[in-house]
Amino acid sequence: MQIPFLDLKAVNAPYADEMASVSRRVIDRGWFILGEECEAFEAEFAAYIGVRHAVGVGTGLDALALVLRAWLSNGQLRPGDRIAVPANTFIGSILAISETGLIPLLVEPDLESYNLSAEGVTWALDQGATGVMAVHLYGRAAPVDVISDICRARGVPLLEDAAQGHGARLGTRRVGSFGTASGFSFYPGKNLGALGDGGAITTDDDDLARCLRALRNYGSEKKYFNEYIGINSRLDEMQAAFLRVKLRGLEDDNARRRMIAHRYLAEISSDKVVLPGDSGDPESHVWHLFIVRCAERDALAKSLALRGIGTQVHYPIPPHQQPCYRGSLDHFSLPLTEQIHREVLSLPLSPVMSDHEVSSVIAAVNSFQGL
């Protein structure tokens, strides 16, 4: 049996007929940028998250960078300000900070959750950070309920990187509704994935939303009148139409992800692997990725591959050790982050995995004896 790490054809198959129908609707309408589909998706996604505004953009990276651009434009941030960000995140979080002329202040994560902790945020603010980017890594909600209170008390903006957290909750609120603003990615492999690139920003700030709508469109609210130095980053009509279809199935897909993850947590018993921590609240995790840690990570991956089971490493090189940050971030001492990147392995998990496939993955991990 071959069990791919992620089969996007199978993931999208339940939606294929409806997506074919809406693609014809978009083609027949003949309007492909900033039209009815994008407006409708923005309204539906804002309602789902529980905020007043969603602004569709080209990518998740653009979503984060545009918020930072807006805060620079309105004076909430200044060039050279430091932004606290978890050191173990995907490099896109940090690239958004760098590309806007801000400086990443790398913070060691909590090893149990892989996310920023309240203590880590407080430390960063004491070091002079003037903004915070909290990442809901792997689909687990960072403690943004507490972090938002800390940021509010210090008078600094909070940006949620919710690229992997579509649908996760803390109490009655979804991630993406706690920060001053939040950035989402709709990359095809996400829990809510388009059939190409896409992203969105969510916020309750009316002025910020107006600024962002201009910034994504060359800095223009009115054609040929450019109020800001903007960029071209717009969620196109076709992707918005596809996302409207898939948004209706997101809760069911996340429920299936939780069922699979809970089986992994309950049935993987190998003493060679460290399982993800249990937040105690199933709604706070949407299991975009199921991460285990193993001191013999490469050997485990090879053992699973020999049984036909695909795995991936998210992520093999920590951002501060990437060549692009040589001389600027490589001075940080980040032993926990480096341990995480050295040991993590992602097991297959998608809403279309069968129970038999899940059992096969569990058996294969439990059979690993190490070197």
C-alpha cells in the first residue's frame, strides 16, 4: 500500500463538480479581478472568522507583509522597529518582517506547543519589540487570548500568522479574530486551500481594512489615483470562487483531521518518538500538520518510506541558519529551535485518509526500532 504524505487530487475530489460549475460561472461573467466572487468570499470568510473585514490578497506572505506596510504607513511602526516572532516558524513569517524594513526578534517557542508563550512575548517586549507576530504553527492555536491582553497593555500591535490555523478556536472565538490583524494563506495544501496561491487579511479595524484594500491594489482606492506606495496582490475571482465552495466543507474536514490526530495520539506508542502536546481543548487544534519528534528522524523517515508511507520535514533548516540571513540573524542562540528543526517529522494527515491508512501509519511508526 502506498500512502502519500498528501494527495491533493483526492482532497479536492469531493468538491470537483461544484468547482467546475463555479469556474464556468466566473468565465461566463467575464470579470476576473476584484469582482463579485472576491467580495462574496471576503464577506463569508469574515463572518466565519468573526470579524468585520476580510481582505483577499495574492498570498499568505503578502497578507502578513501588507499589514506591516499598513502599520508603517499609519505610524504604528517605524522602519527598523523589532517584531517579536517565533524562531521555529516557516521562513515566510520572518520574510514578511524583513521585506518591510523591520527587524525580526526571534523568540524561542514553548517546546510542548511549538508556539509563542506569554512569557516569551513578555521577554521580547522587555527587549524593545514594538510589535508581535504570533504564529498558529501546525494548526495549533497560539495563546493569543493572553498574548493580545499583553500587547494591548503595552500598546503594541499583534499580528496573527494564521496561515496554518483555519478554523481553530480558543473558547468561542476563532483564531484570526484576536489580533489587531491576521494573515491567512490559501496555498493548496492548507486546511482551506485554493487551486493556486491566495491569501486574506482579517481585522475589525475599519481604517486598517480601507488602507489594506488600497495597498493590495497599487495603493489605489480610486483608479489611477494612488494614495499609498502599494503593490499588486489581489485574490483573483477564480480562486475566490473555489474558496467559497471549500469554505462550506472546512468544519467537516477539520473534524476528520481531529479524528485522525486523536487516533495517532492514542495509538502511537513507540518510545522512539515524541508526540505533539495535548492542549486540552480539541477545538484549539485543526491539525494542519501532525508533527512527531525523533532523535533518529532520518532513519524513521526511511523506515516509513520502505513501507510506502510518505513523510515530510517541516522544516529542515531554522530560519536563522538560512543563507539569506547569514550575518543578520545567525548570531541568535536558539537551542530549542535548532532541536525542533533537527528532530521533527510530519506524518500523513488529511481529511480523505481512510481508517485503514491511519492504522497502517500507526503500525509502521510503532514498529520502528531505531538504529
